[in-house]
Amino acid sequence: MSPDNINRRLRARPSLAEVFALGVSVSLALYYTYLASQNQYFPYDLQNYLNAARGDTSFYYYGYWMLPLFGALAALPESLQLGLFFVANILATWLAARVFGGAPALAVLNYQLLYGVYYGQLTGIIIGGLALFHWGLASRRWLLAGTGLLIGCAKFQLGVPLALVLWLLSDAPWRVRLKALIIPAVAAGLSLIIYPLWPLEVAERIMVANPPNDWGSVSLWRWVGPLALLLWLPTLLLPMPRQRRLVAVIATAALALPYFQQADLIALYALPVGWLSLLGNVGFLFSTHAWYALQAVVIVPLTAYIWVIARAWSEARRAQPVAKLYQPVRMLVRAWPSR
């Protein structure tokens, strides 16, 4: 994750596998655009983004600083809207895989990305923004980092925890890290001036008025409730390298947050997780098993979580006595107020 390694990956010539994966994904995106031009469908999520830019925010759950972007997109001809948005998601995911050291071909050719493109979700763009944020911090370019952070945090439950980990674990001087917050802070402030109290409106929309559809969520919350939050303890307490910490955070977020759509797992595929994305293709059973097939995609973050935590635990045991591994837990228990 050093700037030299990132730049080397970005300059590398695309492999045949990458060209094939990009070709298939972009071809499908163009086919979706054709279907929309024939009035056979229109991507549901993108329609909600465009409606929000026109004033109807009934199903908009993201940062309001993105509305000018969707407003500009809405001004374009429909086919151009779709083509640009679809391809931007695909290329942003490809960029993220190169920045974070994942397998670009596997990141852009899997059920989760194709599902997200078909429904017009912006997850790929969010992941691309987080990649720009990390790349900007690594190369000490705070303007680039700030722009990426602004984009990446537009989808709160996905972007905020990953951005926080990238910010805390960065090797960049604190001066650069703090300057990277300027652009997001200014944009968020302007959004509050233009759309006062929008965070409260989004919260009310999520919890009361129009809760998002969670049928495709892979979170364990629906089965064990708040107990899923305990999964954060090993992720936060065990020592592990930065890349594996990122894997652990994404896997834990997918399992332990109250809501995490299976399509958001492309954030995990952008990291060096090998062939794990192939397990996500169980989602192709959606045509026969409906939402149960998408919920079965929980096998992806669960596998990643077990792998990374087990490896961290094994390495920690070899590095120090087992008793010391429990010391943070003992400190928490002692600090807890007694009756």
C-alpha cells in the first residue's frame, strides 16, 4: 500500500484477464442502456438519485453534496446518463482494485458488480472515491485525497468506516491528513446551508418513512441482533497489517452493521482476497431462489472474517503469551461501572 507500489500497479499494462473482464462488464452495461432506450426497464436506484436531484428525496439515503452531480447527470440525454453512470462504476471499481492491490479482473466481473450496475447503484463510484482518498494520502496530495473522501463518504454505512481506517492507518503526516478533511468539511457545510437539517431527514427516512429494502442484506443482525457487534472486538483489538485490517473492517461491517447490501461487497473484492469473489456468484441463483440466494452471499464476508481473524490470532499467539492477548478485554471489564 506504499505510493511506489500503488503507482507501479496503476502504470502496469492491463492483463488479458482484465481486458476480458472489462469488455464483458462494459458490454453488459451497454446492453442495459439499450434495454432502457427501448423502455423495457430503467435502473431503480439511479432513478431515485435523479429524482432527488429534481427535488423528490423520498428514497435518497446519501450525502446531499452528491445532488449537484446527479443534477448534472439528469440534464443529459437518457442513454448518455446511463452509459456514463454504468461505465463510471465499472472503471472506478477497476481503479480501486489496482490501488488497493486486489485482482482487477475478479473485481469487475462478478455478480455483485453486475447486480449493482443493473440497478444503477453507485457503490463502484464510492469504492473508487475511497481508492482516490488512499492514493492521495499515500502520495501526500491532499486535494486528491479530499476529493476521494468526499465521494467515498456519500454512502455512510460503507464509506465512513473504511475512510476512518484509511485515515488512521495512513503513513501520511498529520498535516496532510488534516488538510484532506478541508474539501469534505466545506462541501458538507455548504450542503447544510442549501439543504438545512438534511441529516435528520435522511435518518427519519431510513428509520420511519421509507426504510431501505434489506432483503438483499448479508448482515447477521437479522438473526442475532446487536450481538453481531461483538464481532468488532477481534477486528479492533488484534494486531494485523494494514491490508488485512481493511479486509477485517469490511468483513465485520458486512456482518455486524444492521444493514449491508450484498452488492457493497465489491469493496472487499478490491482488496487482495484472492478468489473469494467467486463465492459471491452464488447470487446468480437469484432467478430461482429469489432473496434467499442474495442472503446466502453472507458466505463471502464470513469466510473473509474467519480467515483474517484466525490468522491474526495465530500470529499474535506466536508473538506473545496468550494471557497478554486478553489484557485489553480485562481492562474493559475492570473499567465497566459496577452496580
